[in-house]
Amino acid sequence: MSFNPRQFREYIIRPTLKYIEAYSENAEELLMLTAAQESHLGQFLHQVNGPARGVYQIEPATEEDIWNNFLRYREGLESKVDNLRILNYTVVAEMEGNLYYATAMARCMYLRHSELLPDKKDLRGMAEYYKKYFNTIKGAAKIEDVFDNYHRYC
């Protein structure tokens, strides 16, 4: 069972991005596309045979890298993301069960890059941006699968 896409957008993505001051309609749509591709919008919270966790399937090593090499240099953003953590949760538990934190971390993965986000109406551009900056060239995702999953789950 996946999340209801309208509710996930309205009650998780949008308020999180507004709270960390990184909201745009394009960013909202990109995170919907990312969650649809990575976990079928919440159907999988643990990567099969892999370390990735949560609705965005972020690996613990990637989460640590975001903190060490991105957030620590952005005091305001660092503080806001840190405020989304649940006291005494492990990194794995945060990524699997704390949708606000996982959403903030997914947005930070994209914020690390200076290239502007594609327009939300440009699905191919969104999929290519996701592939380049989130899944990476080494990742298994194919653009056609991203389209299919976006239409199926969003």
C-alpha cells in the first residue's frame, strides 16, 4: 500500500519544504517523482538487498555525507533540519519513520547542486534531473521507469 499522493504532497512535502525555506512547486513535484520512483510512494521503506531507507530510499552513508559536507556549512538550514529529528532515534529509524526528516534530507540532496530545477510541467526534465542528481549515473533507474512510476503513484 502506498501513500495517498494528494495527502503526501499536502501534509508531508509542502509543509516540510516551507519549514526549511526550500519550497517551490517545482521542488514539490520533484520530490513526488523521487518518492514514486524510489519507494513507489512509500510501499517500500527498506531497500531490498541494500542499505537505502525510507520513502526516498536514502542510504545512511548519504545522510551522513549531507550533514558533514552540506548542512554543516548552512547554519540556518542545518538548524531547521535538525529540529525535524526525533530525540533518540537512530539514523535508520529517522529515514524509515520520520517523513518530515526524510523529506528534508531528500530536498537537501537536490539543494547541493546549483543547476535550477526543471519546471514541474517538464516531466522528462524532472526525470533527467532526478537521474543525474539523486539516482546518479551509477543508479539502476531508467527514465522510462521514472515516467511509469510517477504516473502510477502520483
